[in-house]
Amino acid sequence: METKVNLIPIHVMGKQYMVPDTLTVMKAMEYAGYQLTRGCGCRGGICGACGIAFRLPDSYKIEVGLACQAMAQPGMYLAVLPFFPNKRGIHDLNKVKAAVDTFKALYPEVFKCVSCNTCTKSCPMSIEVMDYINAVIRGDIVQAAELSFDCVMCGLCTSRCPAEISHANVAILARRLYGSQITPRAEHLAKQVEQVKAGKFNEGLDQLKKADVNKLKELYKAREAEPDNTPDEWAPKSNDYL
Amino acid sequence: MNKISYYPGCTLSNTAKNFDLSARESMKALGWELDELPRWNCCGTVYSLASDNLINHVAPIRLLVHTQELGRDKLTTLCSMCYHTLKMSNLMVQKDRDKLEKINFFTKDKDAEYKGRVEVLHLLEILKNDIGFANIKEKISRPLKGLKLASYYGCLLTRPKAAAIDDVEMPTIMGDLINSLGAQAVYDPCLTECCGSYHTVMDQEVVADKAERIISSAIKNGAEAIVTSCPLCFFNLDERQKNILEKTGKAYDLPILYFTQLLALGLGLGPEVCKFDLHHIDPRPLLKAKSII
């Protein structure tokens, strides 16, 4: 059976190619003959390596997105932005405080934000970027860390920011401070590490190492795993290895 | 419980938590909830006077859009700088529809268009007009007897006239509140002088001079503390007493207070809502001497 392919024109860095209209920008570029060694990573919209900027016909807007997620559209003009220069505030995590003053010292440009919201509009992960930048400005590191959690560091917000903020690195600092100084320490982890060191699991591991394939399969099938939708009160039947 | 949309601003969420907490708790005691906007950004800090610099008005207008989206027509704030920026930007777009249209055209991708109908109010205006100082007086369980206080308005609460919460030259709104709390408002001619504002970053000496003039004038007129509504005025008058001491050897040790801290104490709330540990000059010895705490 013959399949009809609808070809559309796209312009990659100024040169026109006819590509099928069912492809993402990344696949369209490969269809056109590009071999991607940079600006291409997970192909699943989560690594942030394949930023692009583009315009569509009959629109004044500068659009940005990820090449592996954005669809090729008729008449689009695009450029790839595999990397966007970000400023990095070098710091020793043990010496900086989880306070707004740390951001003032390392990323003073954050306070130039005029709340234009262009960063939020450009985010392929639909993060409320402007809101987390404003959380930083008012010293709310918890909110900044939580709002920015999905950041893939593609740098598209930075490419569009009139205040020249390096959002992704500001967000990383917020999450480092959150993780190291604000969230409670996992006391049970230290206890578990002690138990590992004391050899609590040696015997069990030895048994597994000695077991043959059939025994391993049997143990694997009989294992007790946390169910997919874990109820709040779930606990394993055996506490032997906790 | 009455509810009003509330914009705390960055400083009240950070270094001026004593202002924010004492206001929220006092208002609760008066039957009002300061309902913080669920999403908010920096107000812009300074009202831009450049006629062609509309981008600096996007931040305050965005906050008015958030208020409008909640179906509210009033937004209150405490910080003099936030109040001034919000009030002035609001007045600007209410007067100049072209500018409003331009800002809306810029922001409308994600946010609703601002219709220009939200009213920006300083909390002092709500205390005076919606609650009434006479009603507050009735609810005072711990009158601040024997406390002599100078009101300090600074630049932004009464200037320019369009944004003034009271008379431009001779405001009395804070003094009237002080009197209704059982304290005694003393007149101080420096009440609308500038504290030196952001010069505090670049030139602490200039601000120390300004602060000394304001503080010594208040003391000369019998004040035992100065009352303010601005975290920057507060900082310049409180913290810069360090510089005055270094420079002149004079230790004025004059406590600076937010009007909401006095309101909280008058309403019988505990000193913990006033967070006096955030003050450079500790007001507690004075308040203890007057048997207020």
C-alpha cells in the first residue's frame, strides 16, 4: 500500500528543506541530512540539550523550544541553540548561608528582574520561572527550589531574559541550599550505613551470590516490593533488612 | 472576618518580618484577614519617572492583575516603597490608557489584561477609614500609656499629592493612630524629611547625617521612639545609629518601631508577634519601663 507523505518547507539556519509534516524538528533535521553530534541528547524532552529558536510565518513572535519536542511547521525558520552561555557563581557550599544575601553576592543580577515573564513563556518544561526568581528575591529558598525542580537547564529562559539572569544556575544554587541546609537530615540513612558497615547484609548477599539462576528467579518472583500506588500506611511484612 | 488582598513585598518577607507578622496578627485581632496574593513578584521597588520606560511598570501592574483575577477591587500593602510604586503605576495607567494598552499587549500572552479598576490602599488608610480609629481605641486592652512617640512618614506616604495617604505637609494619620492606642503622639518637624533612602548602599555617611538630624529632632521634641511604615526608613534610622555613634560618639539609642508593632501590643498581643530581635536598637527596655511588655 502506498503511504502519502505530506512535505512542508522548513528553514534550518536559513536554508530551506522539504520535510514530512509528521516529524519533530530534530527528526526533520536528520531527514534533511544533518548528523547531530551536538544539540541532541535524550530525544525525550528531559535532558535540555536541544534548544531551538524559531519564527513562524505571519507572526512577529520569537518562539523557543526543544528540537526533540517541537513539531516541524510549514515555513518555520529555526536556529539550534545546543548551548547558551550561563554565568556561574562559584561558591563553597559549606561556607554559604541559605539566605538571600548569598544570591546577592553570587547572582546580583537577579535583582534586576522586571517581572516581564519572558522566562516563563520560553520554558519548555512549563516552569513558572519568573515566580522562582521572585521567590529568590524575597529569600524564599524553599519555594524557589520547589518551583524550579523540573528545570532541564536548556538555557532558553536566559537567552530571552532582558535582565541577563542565568536562571538555571540560580535555581541550582537554591536547590543545593535547600537540600544541604533546609531539608531535615535523613537520620535513618546514617543508621542504615552503620548497619551495612557492621555486616548486617553480608550473609544475605552471600546467599544470593551462591544461588543458581533458578533459585534467583524464584526469589525474584517471591520478592515483596512496594506496590505502584503505595498507600500511606504500607509497610513490608518482614523488617529483617530494615 | 473581613478579607482584603494583601501584598507583603520582598522586604516584609525577609528582613522586616517584624512588620509583616505584627500587621497580620493585629488585623486578625481586629476581625480582618490580610489575604496574601497567592502569586506575587517584586513590586518594582521604585516608581520609574521616565516617561518612555514602560517595562518598569509591568511588575506593579502584574500584581494588580492578580488582584483583579481574584475578583477583588482592593489591594493593601504596608511597605512605603511598595505602596508608592503600586499606587503611582496604577494612577499612571488609569490616566493614560495608551500606556495601559501597551502594557497589556506585552503581558497578555499569559495573564489577563488589566482593566484599571483595582484600588491600592495603604494599611493605615484601612485602619482609619474602614475600621476607624475610634473603634480601634475601644478594642485596646493594653493602652500604651506614657509612651511618647514621633511619627515619621518619610517621603513616600505623602508625596506626590496624588498618592498621598494624608495631608502632604502636615500628615496626622499615624499620630491619630498612636493617640488611639493610648500613647502620646509628639510633634516632630522632621516628620516628612527624607531618610537618605538608597544612599545607604553607596554612602552611609550621608544617611547617618540625615538619620541624626531626624533622631535628634524627635528627641528634642520629647519622643522616646520613632514610628514608621517603611522598612528602608526603619533600617536607616535604626541601623545607622551605629554609624552615628562611630562618627560623633553620640549614642542616641532611640528605638524605631513599626506602627503595627504598637497596634499589636495595644491589642493585647504578645511581644513575640513583634519580633524585637530584628531591631538594632532594642525597644524592649523602653517598653518594659512603661510596663507595656
